[in-house]
Amino acid sequence: MAKEIAVVLAAGKGTRMKSELPKVLFPVLARPMIDYVLDALGAAGLSRVVVVVGYRAELVRGAIEGRPGIEFALQTEQLGTGHAVMACRSQLEGHDGAVLVVAGDAPMIQPGTVRQLLDEFHRTRPACLLGTVRHPNPAGLGRIVRDAAGRFVGIVEHKDATEAQRQITEVNMSYYVFQCSDLLGALEHLRADNAAGEYYITDVPAVLAAQGKKIEALCVLQPCEALAVNNVDELAAVEDELRRRGESGAPR
């Protein structure tokens, strides 16, 4: 089996945190939140990790470059999550296997979830497998739309959703596993024809589906993995959950 590669998106500024720090370095129980992501990937058996850096890239590099298996890709302009993955092209070309794409600001990521997604991907061989979760308050999140048989149809962003679709509680939390060649091909078709003028990784499943490729969504994320860190209140909720789990913040 070809070695699995993880891509960690860590180029953003995190404006809502009201700090000049890159968002992934914001302390969670006194540790940079990206530490929790990298720990989880290592515990899930991923030994090659490409971290996409951008805003204050030298700070992010300095915080994590001593870790084994870490490579860096530079996103020179922050033009969206899809553009961030494009920055990894040189690391991904020639890879024949699974590529896991996750956010660097998701400190509640669980190794068991990552491993379950990768194992399911190897079993079913789709072009793309999304990890999803049932969220009690899905406002603002992309809904997972399925057909009558339960098969994945697409992701509908909250602002574009109908009233019926807004009742869907299964949501996208930006956990993706791609077949590398399918991912690289789909990136060529991404368009920045949106209000922000950015390229989004959330558009890749739709591109692949339009090509007739198999897309699957697996609702396996734990409830804690629905906890995001976009402001100080959400940071406090994540720290409370980590303390409840016995996390001290000390390096593992």
C-alpha cells in the first residue's frame, strides 16, 4: 500500500481571534492548537505530513519544524483552502495513494476518527471520502445532502441551503480523504467565481462527482470534533472539553 500523506492547512490569519498570531499557533491549554492536530495524525499512523504555511510562515515553521516527517508548502497568497492544497502540488505529484486533508485549527481531531476514515477509504476506494458529524446546532455549516438511498449528493453551504436543507444536521467539518491523482486533476477545475475570489476545497467533491467519480461521506466524527475555534468563547469551550478528557496541555 502506498504511504498515506496528510496535508494540514495552516496558512490563515484567524482574524476573529483578535491576535497577530497565526491562528494555528493560538494557545489551547498553553500549547499551539496545531500541536494537537499533529499529535493526532502521528497517533493515527501518518508519518508524512505536509503543512501549508502562509501568514507569518516563519513563526509556524519555527514552532513545529523539529517534528519528524514534517514538510512545508508555502501559500504565497491566501486565496482559499483549495489554493492552499494547490501549493502542495510538488509534494503530491508522483504519489499514488491516499491524501488526507485537514485543518490545522482543529485541536479536537481524534486519531481514531482519522484511522477509521483512512481504513474506509482503502476498503471502498472512492475518489473522495468526507468525514462528517451530526451537529445539534448546524447554523453556518455546510450540510451533507443525500439521496433517498442515503448516498452522498453534495455539500450545500448554509447561505445557499433551502429551508428544508437547513433542517439537515449532518455537516461537513473539513475532513477529506482523496485519491491523489483524482485530487490533483480536480484542482485544475476549481474556479474562484465567488464573492471572496477564492478557491475552496469544499468544491472538489462536486468537481469529482461531475466527472462521474465515486464520492462518499461517512458520519463518524465524534461530537467533540464538531467544536471549532473561531473566537475566544469557542476556545474556552474546547479547553473545557480537553480538561474534561484529562488533557493537561503538556507535550505528549
